[in-house]
Amino acid sequence: MLSKNPGIEKVLVSRRTLHNALTSVLDGEIDPVEPVEWANLVEQHDDEIAYEPGFQQFIATHVFRLSMPEINEPMGKDLCRQMIAELAH
């Protein structure tokens, strides 16, 4: 379950959220499967999620890419580097 607190209607997912997760994989701080599992939770609880204003589609696309490694690119350091570069633009 996402961290749903009383009085907070939606959990914010920002470009910084994605960047931190991807950097943590590159730095070996978390296992590459963790962002995939997180992205699946975000996808499953979409009604509880708010994306950073102005970047909603961009972030939603990246979350989808992470959540479906079977049909997209498998999660690994190459994908992390690619997505971090895309976040920088």
C-alpha cells in the first residue's frame, strides 16, 4: 500500500522521485527489482497518485516503462542511465 495518510488525498510522484530511485539502483543502494515493484504499485493505485504538475504524461510514461519490463526494456543500469538522461531534459 502506498503511504496514505489521513488528510492527504494523493501521493505525489515527481521527476525527483524517479531520479532518486534510478540513482539508488546505479549506486547499488537498492536492488533493480525495487523500482519495478514500486512502479507496479503506482500503476495499481493510480487513483491515489498525483504527478508533478506540468510533467504528468512524462512521469506516467516512465512509471509505465518501469512497471512492465516484460514488454519494455528490462530494468538494469543501462535503463537507469537512459531514463536519468531523459529526466535531465
